[in-house]
Amino acid sequence: MGKKLRLAFFQFFPRIGDRKYNEEFVVNYMLENSIETDGLEIVVFPELALTGYDLSREKFKALAKEFSTDNYSEFIKAIAHVEKKRGGRRLWVVGDARKGACDSDESSCVYNSVVLLSSDGVVGYYDKLHLFFKEKERFIRGDKLGVFEFDGVKFGTLICFDWIFPELSRLLVLNGAKILLFSANLVLPYAQNAVWTRAVENRSFVVLANRIGRENNYTFTGRSRIVSPRGLVLAEVDADSTSYISVEVDLGETSSWITEKNNVFEDRHSLLKFKEEL
């Protein structure tokens, strides 16, 4: 047995280009529909949940914020109100557009990011490493791993197309993450299946928060889910519903030992030596 905590996802349809509406919708929904709990909850929201997805680069620049407690003060106050009503302490992993410094002549660059918020303020942020399709025209690629610690638990963050690169999930776990928090706007129909694989091959819990609905030529696939290190789907919703689901997990399940003689990390043989033979 290990430390127990609650993991949650919130699947919904963000209104494109309307940050104020999206922030208020998230907070009001959680106040009206979520049960009280005493356990720590890590709540994952979809990619770009506060802005919507299919916007121009200039529009993202107008909506983007620098990740400081001051810039998120109103949202943080709302989070504190949710926690006061429901009890407990939570970490909110929210997809947003981050305004950052730029090496070019432009006044600022924009990153596809998640901001980690609690009632105490901004915990940190992660910038998406693997940009999908037209995102390459709108965002700057991140350059660091998203490994964080909250209440003594290490976790790793991923954003949407990061899922297709198994090395990233493995690196997060090798850097101590017990839980992979996956904020997404998935459009490829098989991505949810890969979440199951990432959980099993890394002996970690995975929380996928996907969005629903349609924006221009993009149809988002929903089916948010929480998967255990043993491949159990602990929670899952359909492709269309607005849903908030939380489950209690035991971090003792993240042991890398499969049998008393098999450890998924210690048993790895280096494959680099085979590269020259191909």
C-alpha cells in the first residue's frame, strides 16, 4: 500500500476566443456538480481550455498571458472559492496560451502550455514539446520536461501530440513522475488507446483530459479516461458529454516490479548498440 490521493479530469467544450466565459464555466460547473472530498485532487483540464483551439497566431498572442500569480489572480480566487465550498486542496492543470520572451524581433512569442494552479498561486507551467499540424505556425516549441512536485507527489505533464512519442513519457517517469497528467485536444481516433499503453509500459497512472465538440475543421474525440499502471481503466466518459470524474488511487501500484525478478526499468537492455547494424 502507498499514498492515496484522488485524480480527476474535466471534459468540456471551450468557447473559442472567450477566456472569461471558459474560466467561469469551469468554476461554476465544479461548484454545482462535483461532490466534496477530503483527499487531495489533481484535476486535469483539456489543452487550450481557456482560449479554444483553432485561432490565428495573432489571436493567440492577444489572449496569451504570462504565467504569474498576478496574471491569474481572479482565476486563483475562484479556485480558492471552489476549495472552500468543497473542502480539501487541489492542483488544477489547465491548458492555456503562454506569452513568453522571444529571440526574434517580435515583441513576444506564444507557447501552447499548461499552467499548474492552486489556491496558493501558480505552481509552474509546461510548454508543449511536440506541435501538431498548424500549431507549428502558431506556437513556439517548448524546451524542457514538465516534472513537478505537489504535496510530496511527483508527476509529469504532457499536451496532446506528445502522446505519440513514447520517449517523453518514459523520461518523465525516469525523472520521478508517478502520474502522467495529459491535457489534450485529440482528433486522431486511436490516441486514447495509446494512453493505456503509456500507463502499462511506464507503471504509472495516466489522467487524460480531452475536449469535445467541433471548431472549424477539427472534431474532437472526447473519451477522457484515467488508467492504472496495471492497465485498468478506472474512469472513462463518452465522446460528447461534459463530465467531471474523480477516482481514488494508491500510488503503491506504481512499483516498477512486475514480478520478484522483473523490473521494467532495471531489466532494460540498451538498444543503441543495434543502431549501427541497421
